[in-house]
Amino acid sequence: MNAAVPPITHDAMRAKIARIETIPLAVPFTTPFRIASGGPRPVSEIMLVRMELDNGMQGIGETQAWRRQGSTETLHSLHAAINQLLAPCCVGRSPFELPAIAAVMDEALYKSYYAKAPLLDAILDLQGKLLGVPVHALLGGRTRATVGACAVLPLNKDLRGTLEAADRFWACGFRSFTVKVGVYPELEVDVVRAVRERFAQAVLRVDANASLDFDSALALLRRLEAYRIDAAEQMVPLWDIEGMAELARRVDIPMMADESISCDHDLIDMIRRRAATVFQTKVGKSGGIWHSRRLWTIAQAAGMRIYPGNHPCTSIATASVVQLAASWGGPLLDGPHAVGITGALAYDVVRRPLVVRDGAVVVPEGPGLGVELDEDAVRSMRVEI
Ligand SMILES: [Mg+2]
């Protein structure tokens, strides 16, 4: 017979979640940010969650209202989902009940990972703070000291400006580039060709953000085949899995899924249909560290390559990806998880932003996520909803 499970005596286990606050922000882009769908955007709409324990300790998490394919949430809908349905699943419970809380959240609100992500990440932040260890230690321990990131080159009609941005990234040690495509095919082929000619050793990827029809995607990819593209990201709409599979068969460039995959069922479907061999998580889209890790495990078992990403976000959501990546035992691509803090966003919301060195984010060693809110920055970018 098994020995009885001993009672929990550790003080950290006794603290309960007492209060949850949503903090909607409009964080300005350095220059208006443009991907293939929608116009240039002046701000990234970001929702922070502050979770307070009955002992006064606070945890934080971040999500975004991206409002493009794969993201239907607004700041208002995130506020409502979190405050009305998801926060009540957390309050009164210990942060060390995370799996149970995640299960109750799934019963309270189907899918909605963008709303669940900041709560689940704040719970892990609190677990780490209560035990005095970084989140990567909670996930088993550190496998790497830095997490490689790629440079993102947004859609831009200014070829010279784009190449100057690429030069700056290269000088800072970035060796992987994602070129946004999907609107100006002639110009985009010129950009890819120029980046390839400039940096023969660079890893080069393109991302159409789900904007092209099948024929346009096929035509563009055939023109890009000559430039050693490591992966073509979400060339067709998120629903067109067959189209993605057909592209994978017809061009000599590996396919990456981003908008098409938010949950485990999406990923399993993609694997079955062999529509992509690379896939991207984002902590918002994928439901925080907790759910992202499950996706990585499934993808690894299927022999897929993993591309750790994020929408343009602050050091908080970047820290979530970096903590997860720091604990991951397998290979990872240099992904766009740090796009917000490596040039896209003009401001951060933490006291000591994550350090980016030689194209990689240094894994923070402080407790929890390893970042701390800057209350003045929060006040200056907070919006009324
Ligand atoms: Mg993408």
C-alpha cells in the first residue's frame, strides 16, 4: 500500500489569491507597425494582470488584444472575460493549484487563451516568488543562459530603410531575420534578395500573416525559393490547412504555422495533415507558459521545429517565453518572442527591462518571471475602457 500523502506544511503553500486587477495599456510603437492585414498601427494594445495574494505578494502576467486573424479579443472583451469569468476561478485558491485552476477556467470559458494567459503566467510568477526561485526552476531547471531571438522587419515601402534596420540588427548580433510579406510582392522579393546578398550566413524567414490567397502565396514562394528561406510563415488564411499542405508539397521551402495553431487540437490536425513542419507559439495566443509547454511537447514528439514567438509585447510576456525556453531540453529556433523589446515598442513597463545581448535575451535569475512593474510607466500608458 502507498504511504499516505503527507500534509502540506510549507508556508508558501498557505497563501491564497485574494485580488486580481486588469490593467489595459496602449503602448506606442517606435514607428507605426505594419503587417499584411490592417493598416499601420500606432500602439500595441496590451492587458496586464496584477494578482495579489492575501499576504500582499503580487504576481504579474501579460496578454495582448491583437485583433488580427487568430485574435478576436479586444481590451474590453479581455477585461470582461477575466473579471467576470476567469478571476473567480483563481480567487481563494493557492497558486500551487495551477492545474486545477486551469481546468476550472476551461469549464468557465471555452478556449479564450488570450484571456487565460496572463492569469496562468501570474500564477507561475507567484509560485516562483513564494519559493524564491525563477519560473524556469519550477519547470525543472535551466538548460540555457540566453534565448536566441530573431529580428523582425515589418512591412515597409522603404527598401533602404528596411535594409538599414537589418544592418542595425546585424550589428547587435542578430543572425536570424523574419521579413514581413504579403502586400507588395515585387518589393518583398527585392527585400529578401537584398537581405540574402548582404548577409550570406543569415537565417532568413518570411511571414505573410495569413494574408495571401493560395495562388499568390505559391507565386511569391516560387520567386523566393532561390534565397534559402528557412521557413515561410502562415502564407495563407488560418482556416486553409489544405492550402498550406499543398504549398508544402509544391515549393522547396518549409511551411510554418502561426495563426492556424492556438490549441492542441489545431496542432494535432496540422501534424496529421503534414501541412507545416515548423510552428509558432505566443504566450497570449497559446494560453501562457502552461499551455505553450504542452504544445511544445506535442510538436517535439511529432518532429516539428519550434519557433518561440510573441506579438509585440513588453518585457513581461517576453519573460514568460524566455522562462519557458530556459527550461526546455530540446532545440528551439531563434523566434520573435522579443520583437517588442528589440525595437518595435517605444517603451517598456518594467523597472529593469530584459537584457538583449548578441541577438539573444539573457534569462533573468530573479524570482518568478524575473521582472518587476514600473508603476510610473504603467500609469503613463494606462487607458480607460
Ligand atoms: Mg506570425
